[in-house]
Amino acid sequence: MKTKFKLHLVLISILICHPLFSKEISGEFIKDSAKNWLNNNGVEENISLLSEIKYPKCNKLVFSTVSLNYSLIKVFCEKPNKWSIILRNKILKPKRIKKSQKLNDRYKNEVIVLKNDLDIGSVVSPDDIKEISVNTSINRGIALSKNDVIGKRIKNKILANKPIYLKNLEKNWMIEKNSKVIFENSSEFIKIKVDGIALENGDLNDKIKVKNISSGEILTGFVNNNKKVIFRPKQF
């Protein structure tokens, strides 16, 4: 690249000394023209060119980029004198953003946290939680609403005042799978109750399967409370 620059400068020096080129253009004019061309192309400009150097007269300067990022620009003249030079456009590199600065640039979000540490197996109640504002990215599986955590059982210990990740919570069902329940089948004239084992998780009025402990028969009913499954749901 240095050899090319030297050849261009030698060529220009020879042309300038020729009597045909009494009318000249300045380095300042070329520099300003290059800046305008870069600005029109939406490119950052930082061109270095000595203003006092004179170049052969040119009716129209033509610009083109030599590099993909416009760091090298070719200036070409066809008439009345044929010549060309290469300009260096020193594009400023963006400054590295410190990690702490990146954190400050994140959006602030209201998240749900625990007031006190809770261990595995604890069920989160409304009194266990509060809402705080933190610098954190959204859509990262963090609890943003009270409904995301209330009534959920903790799978891994969660510390106070730390964002709660949904993956560390499991739903606290009214009736849990493998728990002992009473299965009730009642009508106007008769009521039958049997001891059973829930084969599925279920909330109020959910339809689940229950295994009769005595006979092994699989029954289907609706969750009535945390201990009872009934054959027919209540009509409202």
C-alpha cells in the first residue's frame, strides 16, 4: 500500500510541473468534496489530506470506495487531466462498553421477590412476596407477576430479594398425584364413599382419575376439595 501511495505522489508531482496544468485545485477542495460524498452515502468521515498541496485541474472529481468499509477512497479525474489518488478515511472504532455500563443500559422492570429465604417444598403465600424494581432483561423466565408465584411450591431454595425464576417453582395442586383421597358417588337416595389414590394432579372441578384402594378399580371424578373427588360435579 505504501508503494502505491508513493507512485501516486510521484505522478502528481510530474503533472504539476507540466506547463499544461497551470490551473490547479487544492487539497482542501478535494477533502471537502470527499466529505460531502461520504455524507451523502451515510458514512462517517475522518479524512486526512494536506490542504496546501495542489493537484492538476479537474472538471469533475469521481469518488469510489476501495475497501468495504469506506476506509480507503479513490479520487479519480478524467478531464482535462487524467489522474487519481487514494485517500484514507480513518473511521473511529466504537469504544468498548464496560460491563457495568451495559447493566445500567438495561430496561428497569418490576419483579417479584421473596421477603425471606424459602426452602424446598415451601408453598409461596401472598405474605411471602413483595415487588421491587431491578435492572434486568425481560423474557428471561423471571416472575413478573404475583400470580406467577402465589400458590406455587418451591423446587429449589430461593433467596430473599433475588429475582424468582419460574423453573424453580411448581404448581401447588389442590389434589396431588399419588395422594390419598376419598372418592364419593352420591345420589338422592344413596351415598357411597371409598378410599382411593389420585392418579393425576388436579385443581377445583378438574376431572381426574382415582384408583379404588380396595378393588383396584379406576374411577373418574371431579375435584371437590383437597381431600375429596366426587363422581358428579356440583351444578351451579
